[in-house]
Amino acid sequence: MDLRHFKWYLLILLIASSSTTSLGRDLVAEKGVLDLREYKSDGEFIVRLDGEWEFYWNKMLHPYDFTSGKTPTPDLYGRVPSYWTNYQTDSLSIQKNGFATYRLILLLPEGMSRRMALDVPVFDSSYDLYVNDVYLGSNGVPGKTTAETVPQYKRNIFSIDTPSDSLSILINVSNFHHRKGGFWLPMKIGTYEKVSKAVSGVWVMEWATITLLLVFSLLFLFFYLMYRKDKLMGFFSLVIIGLAMRPLFTSNFLILDIINLKWIWIVRLEYLVLYFILTTWFWYIANLYPGKIIKRTSWIVTAIFSATAVLTLFLPVSVFSCFSFLVFASMIFLIGYGMLRNIKGMISGRTADYIYFFVFLMLSLGATHDMFVALGRPSISSGYVLTPAFVPFVIIQALMLIYRWIRAFDEKEKLHNDLEYMNRNLEMLVNERTQEIQSRREEIENQNRRIALQNRQMSETIQLKNKIFSVIAHDLRSPVVNILYMLNLLKEDENRDKYDLYANASIQYAQQVITLLENMLVWGRGQEEKIKYSPGHHDMADLILTNLSIIKESADKKEITMNFTQIGRSIAYFDKDLLDIIIRNLLSNAIKYTPRGGRISIVMKDRSRTGDGFLIKVCDNGVGMPPLKQKYLFTMPEMESTPGTENEKGTGIGLKLCHELIKINKGTIAVESKEGEGTCFTISLPEPV
């Protein structure tokens, strides 16, 4: 397929994707009744409770109000989901602050006896729930005044027994804290198994999305740290971090799985994350499509959102939540500007803009969807989708980044060949005119030496970049793919009993990614001589014990025994961050090359009384190494890694990195090993002068 056909194919694909419509919802409540008697299902089902609910403004009714005496008459039938400020009529004026009762009668299929469940999203800003005269639970404390009301955000699932063919759902809702009150996300009902599986699936996918985005953000941050001039990668990394944080404070409020936050801080952090995403996204667009307008707008947006962020920390929710119009206006401007530049690029024949246009179209649909969800529009499907819609963009951007670096390497190779050609011609010219330029020989020889030095530096740089790409292509991809595979396994019901196994495996793979990136970042700084040496008096025993706790799971997996012996005091003079990397790499190598059931010993000895400083020995009874490898272990030019006893992989950077970092700490590292018996690394740190 040539370039022209490829462009037309992309246009047809994006037009087809934009023309798709969401599935219709033919089960809608009418006049406070949702009839499911004719609903066809295979035994398990889940439906949304959308439509017209009975609405009683400024009334806090209870189930007995509908069974004793005169049945209350609803003020109106309100559309759900929707904020109650959308219910304005000529005879009823509804304010954002107040309280109300919602009621719905649900007619079930005949003979329905299965256990059911209600998936109840958050309300603004608290509620009590009753089903068939039974109080099921609440979110916060709904009251008739601000003092009586306690707002809360938490998604709940309530189990329901079905002794009859109908359900009466009654909800008391109060709002005295947010800018709008009532429903803004749909409620769902279904069989308990179906509802639980759906909610669990969403939970797993959101955590998987967060993990994936955080890994990619570290990848782009690594590229930016390696090449600081490419600010596009730096801002893109910040955008991804913001999008990864957003699901913590929306829809399922995953932050509550980590820490119990108050309602007001959940809302504040939601808005602060939004400001962060939009600010960094503006600067990303300004670097992707440079121009005076977008650059000035980015500075203005940065100033505005910085001010609103400060106000958000101190103002009540009912006030700072009105800043939403700034968020919506910024998103509309970004979408419009981005797609306009895409269209101009496509007209100019830039292939990359065809890809960006398709991606920006997906993001614009996701952003528009999220804006309508935030406004509580009943015609829009439930939940926020911008973060998962961003994942394909991240993957495409990663592929384009790798493509750009490959092209840069090709250009460097071409420059290298051109330079060699110039050198050959220069040498021929020198040979032909030796007699004429005898007086300038010394200057020409100096120039040749400088050129040779530049050639060696360029060759070393190219080799380093190639090794970095090799690590990224193999060692980074493998654990990320394994994490996604484990998370997908957790979605399956038959794997629930293996939750701990798969979760521990995912943690281990994630730790591999973090260790790899940490080594790569420190190695990269070392190549540019940017490693900072900040020594001080620290507790070496505490540092060793911390690393032992980190790698304990890996050691237990191979049934390896670890012993730590301290001789003398444990306070020494060293750079804590650099020694932390050294100890962790040596312990990881020991586990890697020690067979199952082996042992590792760590000895720490204070020799300050004799003036010999501090000594640390890390020994194992593993596979050992031949004498030739010991001799050139720290000085070999190539980065080689031998598979571990259980085929564990590595990059070859670890020991070279340890050697460089221990030299920065003014110390020495030595190795003693014998094949089949084990290896012992000895670190000596001098006394401070």
C-alpha cells in the first residue's frame, strides 16, 4: 500500500468510527414504574434504572409514608440520571441546595427468586436507600440542613432478596455542599453475580489502566532525561501521570482502596488533577504544534489554573466546583486547536497528522462524553472514559517515539560515513601537498587527532544508544506484558482463588521494571557525569535490612536463606542513595545466581578503630564464575548478562554501575569466586577525612 492509499484508508477508518452510535436503551421507567416483566434474559441480567422517577422536593419520606394513610403525590416525575436543577417547572422552583426523595417501582419477571444487587453510584452529596421497606444503607448522612448533612463519595453494591414480584426503591438525597444535587450517574440492578462481575471488571480495568499509564510515563520520562532538549516527551510524561491519577478520584474512587479521604479532599484532588492535566496538555500541544497563539495561551492557562488551584485548596466545594466552566472551555479550545493543526498538516501531506487526527478525534469524543457526564445529562452512558481512551494514544506515541529515534540513528550513521569520507579525502589532499604545507603540519596533525577523538566519542554514543534501545525493546516490554496478562487473568471468575498468586507476580514484575528504570536512569546520568555525590553519616544496617525486606519475596520464591551479621557499630560515612543502589544490585545478583534452597550471607564490619574504615561482604553459595570473568568483571567494555539459575534475565548494567558508584563513594569493590561454590563481593568504605 503506497502513502496516498494509506492516507485515504485512515480517513475512511476515522469517518466510520465517528459514525458509530451507542446501543439504544429500550427499558426506561415511565411515571415512576419500570416494567421488567417482559424482559428476556438467560437467567443473569443487569439493567439501568433510567427514566422517570417519582420526585418529592424538600420532603424526606420513608417507606411507612406510602403504606399508612394517604399516599403522597409526587411533585413531578424527574428524569434520571440528571441533576434536580434540571427539573424546573412553572409551579416548582428547585434550588441547588436542599433535599428530596426519589421513588421507583420495579416490576420483576414472574417467579423471580434469584438474589439481586443494586449498583449505586455516588449522589451529590449524600443519600439513604430503602428497598421494600428495608433500609439497605447510605452514603454519608442526608439531612434537612447543612449542619445535619455529611457528604460522602463511595460506590456501593447492595444485596437484595426478592420475595415478591416487585421492588419499591426509595432514596432520600441531600445536597448542601455541591453546586448541584441529585443523580448524575445511572443506577443499575441485576442478578448479584452479574452486577458483582461487572463492578469487579471495571475495578480491575481501571487499576490496569493506571498501572499501564504509570509505566509508560516512566518510559517517556526516561527518554526526556536522556535528551533534555526534547521537552515534548517531558510534558507528555506529565500528562500521562495526571491521567493515571484521575481514576483515583472519579467514578469508582479508587483512592479509597489506598487511604480513607474525606469527601471534600476527594473533590479537591479531583479538580487539582484536572487542572494539572489541562495545563500540561496545553504545553504538550504547544511543543507538538509550536506557534505564538498556543504558547501565549499556555502561559495564560498556567496562570489561571495555578490561581484556581490555590483557591480550590481553601474555598468550599459549592464555590470552586463552579470553576468547571474553565475546564470545559479549555478542553474545547484544545480539541479545536489540535484538530485544526491536524487538518492543516494533512493538507500539507504530513503522514503523522493523519495518525494524530484519528487519535485527536477519539480523544475529543471521550472528552465530550466526560463533559456531558459531569453535567448529569441522562442521554450519555455512565462513567468517565477519557483516561482509557488515552491509552491507544500513549501506545501510538511510544511507537512514533521509537520511530523518531531510529531515524535519528540512521542520520547519525550517515553523518559518520560522510565524516569518514571527508577524512579519506583530507588524507589524500595532505599527501599530495605535503611540500606546500610543511609549515602547517603540526596544526593539521592536531586537527586529525581532534577528528579521531570525535569519531570515537560518536561511536561510543551510538553504541550506548543501541544498548539502551535493546534494553527497552526486550527487558521493559516483557514485564509490562506479563503485568497485563496477570491482570487479565484476574478478570476471569475461575482465577479468583489465585488472586494472591497473580497479584504477587504482578508486583514482582513491576519491581523488575522499577529496578531496571532506576539502573538505567543512574547509568544515563553517569554517562553525562551528572551523578551527585552527597555523603553523610547514615545507618548502614538500616539500609541493608530495608533492601533485605524488599527482595525477601524473591528469595522466598527460590527458598533461599538470608543471614545478616553486624560486627561493631553501624553508622558510616557514605552517600545513602548510591549505596542503596549498590546493595540492592548485589543482593539481586546473589538471588539470581543462587540455586533453589541455597543461602546468602551479609556481613557488616566496623573497622574504624584500626583506621580501615567500613567493610561489607555479600556472599552466596551459587554458581560462581571462572577466573577470566572475575578479572574483567568490572572493566569489560560490553554489557553482558548471564541467565540466572532459573533463567532470570538481566541487562548487564548492574555490576558496572556498582563499580562506578563505589568509586564515587571513594571506596573499592572486589570479587572472589569459585565455579560451583559461590561468589563473594567485598565493599570497603574509607573513614571520612
